[in-house]
Amino acid sequence: MEVKNKFGIVYEIKPGANLAGVDLAGVDLVGVDLAGANLTGSNLTKTNLAGADLTNATLAWAKLAGVDLTGAKLTGANLAETNLTGANLAYAKLTDAKLEWANLAEANLTGVKLTNAKLAWANLTETNLTGANLTGVKLAGANLTETNLTDANLAETNLTGAVLTGAKLTDANLTGTQGLVKQIGVEVGNFYWKRFGEGLINNGYQFKVGINKLREGEVFADDERKLCTYPGFHFASRSWCAVNYPNRPLEAKIRIPEGAKINEPWATDGKASADMIEILQVFDVKTGEDVTEKLNKEGLMICKQRSKEVIDTVVRVTLVVLMLCIFWVFLFYGICAEQDRRERQKSNRQWLHERVLNEYNVKNPPMQEKEILKAMEAAQKGGK
């Protein structure tokens, strides 16, 4: 197969071809067989190599920025120090590939197979490696700043000296991963810094000088694979706080108290969190003035005010409950009295009814009783 570049030069494309230093920028090489080819230092910028077979090919120092290698076979290929900035390597086979010092910044590596690939000192800044299988991959010294490694398999991967600042490791498999290091090294008893809004308020929490704990029922977020997790109180160095929160008016020197739980993410950008912190001193950011005592007094006043408000609320609620109870008691007695009145009326009616019947019966006795009375009168007369 022969192809012509933008300068009209014709090249033969075949397995094992020597194409070192050639310019094939923008050429359509979809599905070509370049297994074992020598492409050292060649210009393949924005070349379409989708589905191409580059097994064991040498691409060291080649220019591959923006190249389309979707589904390409790069098993065992030598891509050392290659520029692959923004390249599309989605679902490409890079098993055992040599990518030391390669520039893969912002490349699309979705679903790529990198088993046992060598990526030591490679630049993978902001690269998408979501769900990638990186088992056994050598990533020592690699730049993984802001790299998306969500759901990636990093089991037994060598990350010695790798930069993980801001990398997304959510749900990643870190079983047996080598070289993971806590950048800050947070320990109980050490001192750190935290910035606050007016009145020591931060993220909906009202802090105070002294021990501060999470609200009742809140569960501390301690997954080291996730960045900036909540619930938890975040802290860092004084300089980090100054750079990232320059507009917050108060800064506090804090200590991690005994018994506190700590979460320092593997890919931290400089901060960590704990389920409780002890605020020791508070300073005005603008003036540098120590305002600890002032805030203590204000805190006491706030506590007193809140206590008074709580007491007032309790009194009001108690009065309302008491009034309701009195109302229901009166209502109950009223209902009972009404029932008694109706029962008495019913009894009186029954008594009157029976009395009327009795009087009627006396004045108008039944027929049998009349005959008996007549017989008795007749007997009395006969006896005279």
C-alpha cells in the first residue's frame, strides 16, 4: 500500500517498513498494517490510525498530537518520549507498550488496555482513564495531576514518585498499589490552619474557640480516594489557606485532638479533614490581630442570648401546652356534665311515664280486675 503526504512524497506502508523521520501528518492510515515498523521521530500529527496494527512498532519521539488511534493495536509498541497530547486512544490495545516519558496530556484513554504497559515519568495530566485496567502498569514518577481515575483498576500498580495532585480516585481499586504516599502526613496533636467567615462560621457550622465536633448523627467521610469530602472539618497549612481562601476574614490555628478521626486523601491538593478540631487562636486576616478573646466574649454573649431564646421558647411552648390541657380538661368535664344531665332527663321522663301509667291503671283498671271488684262487692252485700 502506498500513500502520498501533503508534499506529494509517496511512501510504501507495510509491516516492518522504515518510516523513521517521515512526515505523514493528516494522512488517512485507517486500518493499515505497520506491525514492527520503524516510525522513530516521524510526524503523525492528526493522522487517522484508527484500527491500525502497530504491534511492536517503534514510535519513539514521534509527533502524535491529536492522532486518532481508536481501537489501534499497539501491543509492545515503543512510544517512549512520544508527544500524544490530545490524542484519541479510546479502546486502543497498549498492552506491554513502552510509554516512558510520553506526553499523553488530555489524551482520551477511555477503555484503553494498558496491562503491563510502561508509563514511568509519562505526562498524563487531565487524562481520562475512567475504568481503565492499570494492573501492574509502571507509573513511577508519572504526572497524574487532575487525571480521572474513577473506577480504574490500580491493583499492584507502581506509583512511586507519581504526582497525584487533584486526581480523581473515586471507587478505584488500590489493592497492593505501590508508592502511595500521604503528602501532608497529618497526625493527631499536630497544628494546622483553617479560615472562616465572620463570627467563625464555615459551611453552615458555628465554630467556637475550643473543641468542635460534627453534629449528632453525622458520619465522618473517611474515604481516602475522594477529595474534599463531607461531613468533616477541612484544614491545611497557613499558606495554602491564604492562597485558596484570600477573602475569608478570619484564620485560626487549630490542633487535632486525641481521639479524632483523620482523612488525608491520596490525591490531596494540600488539605485534609477530621471529625473534630480544637481551635486555639483566631486572627484577623487583614490586621493580623489576635481576636481570640474578643470572639470568646462574643461567643459567651451568643450562648447567653441563645440560652435566653431557648428558655423563652420553652416557656412559650409550656404555656401553650398548659392552655391546651386546661381546654381539654374543661371540654371533658363539660361533656361529662352534659351526659349526666341527659341521663337525669331520661330518668325523669321514665318516672313520669310510669306514674302516668299507674294512675291510668287505677282509674281504668283492666276488665278482669273490674269483675273481681264486682264479685267482692256482691259478697259483701250478701253477707249483710
